Amino acid sequence: MPEFAWPWIALVLPLPWLLRRWLRPAAPEQALHLPHPGLHLASVAEQTPTGSRTWLLVLAWLCLVVAAARPQWVGPPQAQQRSGRAMMLAVDLSGSMRTDDMELAGQPVSRFGAVEAIAGDFITRRAGDELGLILFGSRAFLVTPLTYDLSAVSAQLQGATVGLAGTETAIGDAVAVAVKRLSALPEPARVLVLLTDGVNNAGNIAPLDAARAAKAAGVRVYTIGIGATEMRVPDLFGTRTVNPSADLDEGMLRTMATQTGGRYFRATDTNELASAYRAIDALEPMPQQGPELRPRHELFRWPLLVGALCLLLAMLPQARRRTQAVSA
């Protein structure tokens, strides 16, 4: 159904008539001061607009007022479905995330490169969730507050670089930042997904202390330990096999998840990392009826176009007469 966003604009409709009634044109000798008293201006016959021109001007003014009132076509109410879940993603940016022990599409990539690709896809599938992003290294930073704008969260993740927050790993601080942001929400909605490849060696809060705070606040923590178990590195005699994830504190990550009602996932390659995100993605959503919205389509362009066309048609005869006068 059609509606006007600013119907009060209609109050200016009689403005041209009022201006014509109150502001009458002055006589030539009153409008222009002549230096010589004996000089007089010849009176010029007042040109009154013809009937068709008058109606064109009236129609142009009416169309401009209608366009200024912002006519809109308002559709039927549409309920917005939201899951009611608020999820924070905490991603490790410590120096070890540069390790090229992952493989994506047959090509070796760094741990953070794999996270960018797979977590980015995870973010796009969380429609209906509020999502936030925490990046941590030597310190933890809230980069994106909880928002329904998933593209903003994805853009912040894609724009991050390893070492941006320092080269060490402050896992406890990252959990504490997430708990602070989630604690004000309804308890069933609070979820933290924490991804790291190392052990807590920085920050002011121990991970298990942060886990106890998360449990008290009703925040479920899902932890993902990333990193391959074998990697070939060069040495004096050619190459040798090492475990690039030797520093990963799996026990601590598993305990944090268990204490808070979450789960621990081990991702030694991109397939396992994708499986971990799919498992988290399968969390049963809690349908929540969001506010009803009515789609609105702006229609002001059409009366504006008609008004401009009427004004142009009304001005054409006068412009033609001026052209003929100049040529004569």
C-alpha cells in the first residue's frame, strides 16, 4: 500500500499562491531609482501565463511537493527470524600461526591462511547469529563487537595479519574479553569459539581461571587446536621429520571446553579444521521471533520526473520567444 514518509510536506502546497498574493510586483519607478527626476520608464505590458502554461506550472509544483513527501510502497509485515545465539570467535595471531604445515586445495598454506579460508566460510553460514571477533597474540583485542553484519566480521578476519597482536599467546585474556562481552546476554545464547596453535605464555589471566569465569557466566567455550603432527624440515643431512605442534597444550584446551559445557576439536589439517567448524555450525539454533519489518520501496523518482517534465514544457514557449527576439 502507498504511504508518505513525510506527509507534513503538504503544508507548503499553497505557498506559491500566498507569495503571489502577498508579494505583489512593484511599479517600474519604485523598483528602480532613477538619478534624473524627469526620466520615466515606459510601462511594459505584464505577461500573464496562458491557461495551458498555468496548469503545467501548477502540476509541476504539485509533483515536486509529492516527491518531497517521499511516497513509498509499503509491503506486508515480514517477521525477522533470528537464532538468538551470540557467538564470539577468538583467533590466535601469534607468530607460530605463520607455520606452513597446512594444505588447502593441494597447496601448502600457513595455519592462519587455512583459518582465513575455512572460518570465513563458517562466518557466512551463521545467518541469524550475532557474531563478534577477538584477535589475540601477546594481548587480546576485541576487533568486531557482536553484530548481525557478518560481512563486517569476515572483512576484519581477512584483513588481519599474523603478529598484529604480538608474537606470544594470551589465551586466558582472550577468553576473559569474550566473557565480558557475552555475560550481559541471555545465558543460553553465549558461545565462544577459540582457535589456537600453542600454549598460554602471555597475558594476565590464566586460561583455567578464565574458563572458571566463563562457566560462572554461562559461556560455553569450544576450543580448536590447530597444527599438523608431522612436518619435513631441512637440516644438515637433507630433511627430517618434526612435530610442529609440540607446544600445543591440548590438555588445557580440553579442560576449558569440558568445564564450560563445550567441546574440544583437534585440527591437524584443513579437512579436520572444516569438520570442527561444521560440528560447531550444527549447534541447534533457538528460533526467536525478531521484530516485524515492512519492506519499503521509494517512489519519489516518478513524481519528480513528471514535475521536471512539466516545468520544462512550461518554460519552452518563453524560451522560444526570447530566441526569436534575439534573432530579430
